[in-house]
Amino acid sequence: MKVLGLNVQHDGGCCLIVDGQIACAISEERLTRKRGAGGWWYSLRYCLEATGLQLRDIDLAVFSSYGDDLPAGFDGGLTAFGLRPRRSAVIDHHLSHAASSFFASSFDDALAVVLDGAGNNGDTESYFVCEGNRIERLGWNRDRTSARGVGKTYEAFTSFLGWPMMDSGSTMALAAYGSSERYGSLELFDVSGDQISSHLTEKYVQGVLEYSKKYGVDFGEPFSRGQTQVSRDAARFIQDRTERALKQWISGLVRKSGKTNVCLAGGVALNCVANEGIRRMPGIGSLFVTPAASDKGQAVGNAMYGFSVILNGGRPKSFIRDSFGKSHDEAEIRLVLERRQELGNNFIVEAPPIEFARVPAIESEVAKLIAAGKTVGWMQGGSEIGSRALGHRSILADPSRPDIQEHLNRRVKNRAWFRPYAPSVLAEAADAYFDLDVSSPFMLLAPRVHADKAGSIPGVVHVDGTSRPQTVSSNDEPRFRKVIAEFCAIRGLPLVLNTSFNLSGEPIVESPRDAISAFLRSGLDYVAIEDYLVWKAQPLWKNPARSESA
Ligand SMILES: [Fe+2]
């Protein structure tokens, strides 16, 4: 059976399941190169080309949207392009989120909790009981005022602090620099039974301003982007109150549902600090957070639900990794490198010329470069569907370099000073460095770093002593794991710094061309694309005002 999942609105994309296994999945933004791009035309074509299928081969195409429901019979126009008649279905946005997490987990049964900015018809939070291939909505937040939902409340503070509402990771990171002491016992959320809602009455900046006025509290000036202590305290306030409310609410849902396995989905589930608190709650057996928790996972949830429930195809294969993009072959890589070399080295003087070589044991070579203090773009196999780079579209560096965060922030990623970097660690060594007794393959937990180890890996320890490691086991990512193991053999550390291979404000790179473009526009030292190592050659001209190390 061949099932397509397609998301109509923002964070669009396509997922194609063939016989219960994801054959290809990609977000639209990776192809249009515009963050959060909606729709699915580019991603649909990509998935069909990658698998050699055509629309007439598809048994079912499943769509979702947010806001209003899609009309019955919606087929996205695909019937005109070859999809057989009556081969489409529409499912609810939150149902898709729940399916994307439960079916990606290895649980036989679970409580699936959806924490979303907005679903269909005013949904904000909902929860589902999942057993086998059955998913049933058990309840939802009946206060459908979206401003009072957990996601929109967090977004309101994020907007107030000066970032786009989808950039909640900045608020979470900044919170570690603040204290919520000045706010005393001030409440932001009310939790009662299976209901949860905030005191905000408006969305975005206005919501925070009104709340601040009503309760007489100071969050500082809007849009201060962490430059004042009070804004850091405001970030801590929203983070603390969100964590506390979620723990109380989910604890009640666990009791009500009788399930101890919990799956999370929806954009709020990317809050790895809150996830860490939830997984440690009494009553929770195991926690699974799907790596494509935001609406990027809608395409995945739609395809999985279509295969498993609508077509009764059984359980789709659970995730051991989330890289479902297509691999780029050697001919394409060589073409990009040779063309760039020919054009760039002779005519484009704004960027440095490149050199490249095919390296037989590229994992060892990259490990040596990282150990020598270099930063390396690492592009291997298919790209990840989730927001995190997990060893397929990553930038790697030595986590023991004391200046590595500042170097990456200023020369490569152009990120705010307070954003931390994460490590990828050999799974068997994770508990020696982190307070982590479970696997964390998708970087969605934030355990503490053991005090005696923090000094040896300053590049990946946040100011509050936590980190968000990716555990890399021997079966999951053999090539990436080899880089870490080779690095460990040289430096004695079983982990490398791993951040997503993209520049500020851009989606993660997808193609060799994207990778070379990002490489040339940043201070990255090397990029490894499959077996090819690329570096910046000595430019034909040199600015004498800049030192070699600047
Ligand atoms: Fe959503």
C-alpha cells in the first residue's frame, strides 16, 4: 500500500509510506528555502521522484489543515494530476499530531498529548488514548480561546521578548539566565481536571502587556531580546509556569486515561526543558516525543493514520531515526563542486574559491579536523524531517573548545549569545556525562551534565548546567557514530558538538548546492558531502587588515 500525507498550511510537506514504512518525507521549506513554507507541491514531486512512483500508483492521499476544517472530498487538486478518484481523505489536525507521535513510538498503548498553538476549530490542547492501531480522542481543552492555550501563551511571551512567534527556542534558552523570584507566586495558568488555560486574554505582545498591567508585574520593555535582566526573568517566568502547568495537567491525564506511556506532539513538545520535567514525573512509565513535533509532522501523521487506520494496514514502522529525505548521488555532488569551482574560482570574487577531494575514510578525516579545532559541515544520506539535525545535515565541532560557542555564534550561525549548542554522544557513554538513564535519539530532553564532566565540554553545557544530548547507538547511525568514535580515540571525549547545518533565518540545507552555498557564506572551515571533503582555497586576493585567525 502506498499512502501520501500532505499538509496544506504552514510547515507544509509530504510523507510517502510504502507498505508501512516511510519511503520518503520532507518539509516544503527545505526545497523552497523559505522557513515554514506552506503547501506540498515541491515536496510531493520530490517524494514521487525519489521513489519512482506516480500519483496513479497512490492508494490514498491524506490531508490536514489548521483553522477551519477542509471540505469533505478535498483532494488538493491531485485527481487532475493522476490520483485515482475517491482516493483522498481529510483528518483532524490534532488527530494527525497524535498519530505522528504514537505510530512513531514503539508503544503498544499510550496516552498521546497534543500541545499546539492552534488546531482545527479552535483546538489548543487535546489528548488521545492509543492502542494498537486505534487512536481515540479522550478529551480536549474546552476553553477554545486560543490566546489562553499553552502554545499561544508561550508565543505571546516570545513575541514580547522580541522574536518571531515560532522562535520559542530563544525564550527557552534565555530562561536559563533569569529568575522568576521577582514574580513570587503569581500564577499564569489555571489547571483544573483535564482543563488548562492561561490568564492571557489577547495573543502576541498585547496579551503580555495586558496581563502585566492587570497583575502589576514588570516584564521590562517589549522586544528587548534578552538585553536586560528583567527580560531574562520574564523568559524564566513563562518557562517555569509552563513546565509547572504541563506537569500538573499531564499528571491528571495519566490518571484519567490509565496509561503510563506518554507520547507528546505539537509545537510545545519541542520544549526539551519541559519534556525533561515531564519524563521525571511519578506515574510516567516512558515518554516519547516525536522529532517532527511541530506542524512539520503533519505530513507524517497524515500518512501514518491513512495507512494504519483508514486502510487498516497495521502499525507503521516506528522511528529509530528521522532521516527520510533522499540521498544525493556522486554525480550530482561532483557536478555541483566542479561547476562551483569552475565559476567561483574564476569569476565570483565575493566568495573564496574552493578545493575538494574524494576521501576514502571521511569519518576519520572529519574526526581529525574537529579534534584540530575546525568546524565541519556534515551532509550524509537523507535529511531529517524534524527540526533537529541528527547527523545528516549537521555542523560538527569540538565541544571542549572553550570559545566554540562564541565562534559558531559570530562566524557561522549568527545566533544570539545565549543560545546553547548540543552534543551527540555515543549512547553507551551518555550516562557518564549526563543525568540520563534513557536513550535520547532526537535531542528532545535536557538532562543535567554531571558536575565533574561539565568543565571538559564547555561548548555543550548551558548556563544552568543542562544539555540536550542526542544519544547515538551502534545500529541507528553507523557513519555518524564512527565520526564520534574516531574523535573519542583522539581526544578521549565520546561526544561532538552537533548543530543544524543552516545559517540564521534559513532552513536546514537539503542539497549539495545548499550546503556549498551556506559553506561559502559562513566561516565554516570544511564541509563533508558523502565522501567528498571541501575546503576554502587560498583566495587570489587577501585583505591585509584581517589577521589569519580573525
Ligand atoms: Fe499543530
